Amino acid sequence: MLSAIIWSIKRKFPEVKNISTDDLQIKLERSKATDVQVLLIDSRMKDEFDVSHLYQAKLLDFKSESTQIKEFLDTNVASSGKSKIEIVCYCSLGYRSSVLAQKIRTILDGDSNQESVEVYNLEGSIFKWANEDKLLKNEKEESIDYVHPFNTFWGLLGLNLSKWNWDGGSKEQ
């Protein structure tokens, strides 16, 4: 089912570049040794982010207005000192992050100083990342293996049931 959702999102947002979870993991592992900054943007709601997120991700609501996005980018991109910047947006499955990636790309296209910035949506987003047992952190930056399922419907479509957690507490509750 997840592959059908990914296909559907790519069709809905054909102008948004996508990156696979495996390719992102490789980029993250290599980023310290390269002149590339990888900026991870979680476009979900704060309660979802607090339960789990990708390590070093920054939270930015996908509904943010252009001025908020510009401020976020000024704070998180301009100070990197790296010659190339790759922004990877993610959410639960990829819809919200595709919306945000599209907004960011539009903003950057109007700024001639941002030619070295690539913007991606993470295919399958955090659900696929979690299903593949890749590194996740909670609000205390502890390693965990679960995700907020957004809602029952979307959780059933894309997230292994063993990975569900609504509030970040122990899964044994």
C-alpha cells in the first residue's frame, strides 16, 4: 500500500524532487565528510514531532506562510558555511512534505543566491523510514523505534502496527 501512496504523491507533485530513504541515510552518513549540508525539515504537527523525528530534524509546519519559511531558511541555511545545501522535507507519508518542498522551491527560485540549494521530499517519509528500522529520536533526543501514526486511517495505510505510538510514552501501556 505504501508504494501506491508514494506513486500517487509523485503524480500529485510532479515538480517536487524525491529522495529515497536509503539515499538519504547515505547522505546523512557522509555529510560530515563533505561540503554538503543536509537540512531535514519535519512538516508534521508538533505533537507528532515530539513523539519521534529524524535525528537533527527541524520542525516547520507545512501550512507556514512564505515569510515564516523565509525566516526559517535564513536561520537554518545561511549559517551553514557549506557550499551545497540539500533540504529534505518529510511528514508521515509525503503529502504535507511535498506541499512544503514545493513552497520552499518557489521561494528559493526567486533568490539568485540560492542556486546551490536542492529541495527534496522524502519518499514514504517517516512511516517508510520507521518501517525500515532507521534511526529515530524523541523530544528528549533518545533513540526510539516508533512513530505517531497521524490518525488511524493513515497509520493503517503506511505504518507497521508495531511502530505506532500516539503520545511518546511506553508502547507497553
